Amino acid sequence: MKEFLYTEDSDKSDFPYNRTLMFGEGLFSTFRYKSKLPDNFISHLERLKDSARMLNIKHPGDIYIESVLERAIKNSPFESDDLTIKLLVLIEGDPSYGALPEKSKLLISIKEFSGINKAISLTLSKNPRFSSDTLIEHKTTNYFFNVIEKRVAIARGFDDSILINEKGLITETTSGNLFWVKGDKVFTPHLRNGLLPGITRGYVIEKLKENKIKVVEDDFEVGSILFPEAIFITNSVHTMIEVENIGNMIQPTLTNKLFPDIKQLFL
């Protein structure tokens, strides 16, 4: 997949983005751009700002981000107006790992959107996700845990991995938040178990509740998913991705009682 990288960095330092490269100190947010910015773009900006404040990272400012993004899209070599965009806030500063960041620089990654046209398969993570890790709440460039688990899943013949925490409870996948449908309810792990409070996760929960569909957020072991009508993942690029099996053991019944109505809400 071709990628276009755009920056307006005119300060040519000897070691650009050194703290991001050495320590994974940086932030990002990814979304789908379909002829226009997504309706929830302000939520992406707010999350970047909140994470920058919590992690003591220099925030470039909303107006600057929007203006650079506009120019990046204008300069993109892609003819399609259906794109996947990643905003990255990269950090420079003193190379001592305990030092505070001195500068932040914006990098825009743009790819042509590539949809997922089939249900995917999931396995269980090899390594535990620790629910008390505060970095889980933020989208940082320190992403290697997810990379490792994604590679393990592919090596096992699956598409992605469900991350299990130190208590043996479900959290999320490496690429999105996890939901499943049983009876007249939709289930998803509670944030306290160690998962990203995804923007699309919040939108889906709100939309389901608006349509009188009960959502249960709680602590779940893998066995809680047995005999679901449907399983799906949510993220800001694909919105909803259906799951066909977990570990070649758990499969949705596809009885089409509630899930067709749910899908219709997000078309």
C-alpha cells in the first residue's frame, strides 16, 4: 500500500523526531477521510490535546493541525477522495530519557482507503495486557506491543488478536474495540479492564442506546462470548468489522435477529 508523508517542518535539526525514535514519545490519531473530514473530527483533536496534556507533550494547536492537514490533502498524489489519514505528533528534545520534550512536529500520513470486505478471524494474545497501564488510554507511537500481537496472530493463521489482561479478562483487539451480540443485548468490555476509549466505540454505544438497544459494559472472560449472534470490531477507519471466529472455536450463530438492525444504523 502506497503512503504519502507530508510535513511542513522547516527547522532541519540534526536528529529529527529523536525522542519519538528513541523512546516512542509521540501521539497519533487515525481516521477515514471521504471527500471531507469525519463528523467526529473534533473528537480526534480533543483526544490529541488531552493526551498531550496528560503526557506532558507539546501540542501543536488545533488551528495549525487543521491547516497542515488541509494542505497535506491538497498535495496528496492520490486521485481518490476516499483516504485513510494518520495525524502524528512527533517529539524532539534532550536525548536523556527522563528529560521533558522541547518541540513537537506534525507529520501527516495519507493512504488510499482499503476496505475489509470479509469477516475476519481472531486469536487470543500471547502476552497479557496490564489493565493499570495508563498509556493504554492514549494513542501513542509506542505501539510495539500491538505490533507483536498482530504478528503472532498472522503467524497462527488469524487476522488479529484479542488482548487478554493480567486477570484473564477480555480488553480489545490490536486494531479496535470488541463487541458481541447475544439475545437482545450488545456486550463490550468495560474500560477498567485496560482498553482504549475509542472514539468509534463511544459513538457506537451512544447510537445503540439512542435506538433502545441495551449495551452491557462489564468484565468478561473469553467464555462469555460463546454462542453469540454476531461479533464485531469498531475503529475510526472501518467503523465496523465483522468477526467470523475466535480461535477456530467461537463462531457467531448468524441467526440475524438483532445484528441486521445494528448494521443498518452504521451504513
